[in-house]
Amino acid sequence: MGNKDHLLEYKHAEVAKIFPLYCTVPFKGTVKAVDTSGKDDTPFRVVYEDGDSEWIGLEELKSILVKTSSKQQEASKSDSESTPVVLAGGRCYVTLHSAPRAPRNSTPGKGLSQQPSSSAGAAAAAIDYEGESAALLGELQRLLAHANTDKRWLIKVRVTLRSMQDGLPGFQAAWNAWAARDELPVMTLVEGAGPFKAAGVMLEATALAAP
């Protein structure tokens, strides 16, 4: 097959790939090694954020490469924190969650401890679901704009509420106000802590890149 030194340009490239059996949002990864011997048709070793890795070919690599819009590049110059936006395969993926609520006796770096005295229901009831949902939806709209798309191009929205009983009325009010008069996709609501165990609301959205 011959030497493939030109493939080295992809080393350290960032990727985002969805594994349907595990989640609906992409895992971020980095090309850590490139085999330039030409003896294999899967010369790129990608290591993902959870520590797993795989070898893939050039065509697959191109399909999952992370692309940064010009607006995101400009924003990153003045913002030291990376935005929760991934552009890959002609789609924009956004993951947001409300502010964590750490119990008073939690230890930094040790994870969250159990609620000291109040029940889970009481803790959930204290969350301002409407306010937090409205803030997340506003942030979603801002991030979509930075990615050169908007909510009209949304194709999937999944929302996780810490408590469905306490959170549904507030979230629904915020959603109805945000989505008014727009033809948005069906929104999926689930109950559970999700990966952000101390957050009241988590939002995952997928949008097509605007033409």
C-alpha cells in the first residue's frame, strides 16, 4: 500500500462519535496514534473520554471529526471554558445541566455524600424547575446561534428531570414559552439523576447544521 505519512496530519484531531447502545449524545475523543505503514485500513487509534479506544479508517474519521464554527473560535478567545457544543457529521450536539446542589457535608473531590437530613423528595421540591429550565433553554438558543444554527433545526430534545412530579409543571411552562409558534421536534422527558447527579434539570439536544 505504500507509506502513509500524510495521515499524520490527523494526529491529535478531536472527534465525537455516538454509540447508540450507550447514549444519544456523542463521546468526545482524540486521535492518539497513526499507523503510517500502509499495512492496515484502520490506521487511526482514537481514545475516548471514558478511556475506551478503537482503531478506525480514514472515511469514518472524517465523518466524526469535530468542526468548530468561526463564531465558536471567536468566543473561545475570550472564554477559558469550553462550550458544551460538539459539531460532527453535519450535526450540532448540546448538553446542558442546571447548577449542582452539593449537600453541606459533601467533601470536594470525593463526590456527593448522602443528604444529611432531608428526604430526596424535599430536596427535589426546593428546585426552581421553571426558572432553571428557562435558563437552560435560553442558553441552548445562545449556543445554537454560536454554532451557526438555531432551534428551528432541532431534530431531537431529551430532558431529564430529577423529579417528574415536582418538576414537570415548571419545565412545561418554560418549554411552552420558549417553543411558542415554532415547529419543534417531539421532546422526550425522563426522570432520574442522569450523569449530573446533583442537577435538577439536564438537557440534551441535537440540531442539524443550518444550510
